[in-house]
Amino acid sequence: MGRGRRRARRAELPVEETREGVEILKALRPQSDLARIASVEEPVDEVPEPTSLLARPDAIAEWEATHDVLPVLRSLPPRQRQILAWTLAGFTPTDIAELLGLRAETVRANLMKARRSAAAYLTAREEEQ
């Protein structure tokens, strides 16, 4: 009985309204990625020479130094990792305490533990090499 009612409602719609609805749905349907890329890119005559991913070629040492921190951060407990990462990003312990809803003393204590753990990790890694 429910199906009959649905069919009856569909049949009541004028043909123009159903066609308009189909066109609206087609317009709202997302394009495929390939079609979207093809519509944005323009062909070029010559492909430019590949360049360094870094703005300055001498910045590789700086990049390595910042990415060398990741294993150290991964070795820390979550709270210490969070606080040390925010400190490396330039936040002060007071800022971090406000953002995390902690006391500044708690942040400083976790930062001190994180620094000690990081120093121990780096010392152990240097001894391995």
C-alpha cells in the first residue's frame, strides 16, 4: 500500500518539474577528479626544469635539523610530546597552560621532563653512531 502512494505522488508531478530536478541534480553532482584537473590546467609548450623543493638550496641543513626532531618527539609520552612541540613552535609555558586548561607549573614540569627525556634519547643515539 505504501508503494502505491509513492507512485501516485511521482505521477502527480508535472514532467517539466521532474526534468528540472534531474538537471539540478546533475549540476550538483561532483565532477570526477580527472575532469576537474583537466578543466583547470592549461597545456604548455615546454615543461620547466625541475627545481629544488626548498626555496633556498642551502636550507637543506635547516630542514634536516627540524625533521630530526620528529623521532625525539615520538619517543615521548603524549602530554610531554604535546608541550614540547608547542614550545618548539614558539609558545610559552603560560600560553600552553591557557590553551590546554592546565596550570603553568604543570606545563613547566612536563616541559622539564620532556627536555630531559629528549636529551637522554639524543645521547643514546649519538652513542650508537
